[in-house]
Amino acid sequence: MKPGNPLGLSGDYSAKQYFEIVHCESAKAAAEYKTDFYAGTPAVTVNPFGKGRVIHIAARLERKFNDDLIASLVKSIKPARALETELPLGVSAVLRTDGKKKFVFLMNFTNEVQKVSLPSDAKSLDGKSLGTSIELCAYWGDVVVV
């Protein structure tokens, strides 16, 4: 990564299997290839657009890059969480609303029972209180009203 890049990332990441040659016009290079034919050309670019930005990744980079990029984006964007709790690995929570109520769709993508902490006012779809946690069976989901 280039020092002071707009993604706030540092260090080197390995690229493999796919390499694209791009050039910047309005975008800024956040990272450049260091070796071979591609050396000195952008591997990751960032281009401001409207109220956001476009990130172009011109190579298949190692998983650590994806993890670091997502962590950096979450830190800078601060998206709203579906639930204010740490989810177990393999469990997702997606928030939907009808404008009045908030519905959290919980999905367990693992082959084990997973326990998820809930806010004290969480209810089932039929209005019953769920307590402070819910257990999701393997490969199962549930909907919680918060």
C-alpha cells in the first residue's frame, strides 16, 4: 500500500491468479504492483464520487487485504448494526423495517447450534418476549422484532 493512501491501510499484500493493468485519471492509486511486468502500475484505486467513493481492486489479493479493507471501511463509515452484539462466527443478522417495526433476520450458516444475545425488548413475530438470547439450530434462521 502507498503511504497515506485514502483507505488508511499499510503494508504489503500478495496478489495472485489475476492481474489487471489500469491507469488513473480522476482516481488515486492506493497501492501499486511492486514486481514483474506490472511494477509501478496501480493495483488498488480510489475515486471520489458524489458523497462516496469507488474502490477498484485490479488484482486478486490475499484474504488479509479483504479483511483489512472491510475493517477500515466499517471504521470510517460506521454503519448501523442490526443488533448491538457480537455475533458468533457463521451467524448473520440483517435489519429490515416496515417503517414502524424493526425486524432482524438471524441466520446460522454453521452445523452447530449458535446462541445470539438479544436486547431485553426483543419479541417474536407473534409478540412474545424472547428474553435476552436466542438459540439458532444448525443451518437455521429466525426473525426477531426489536
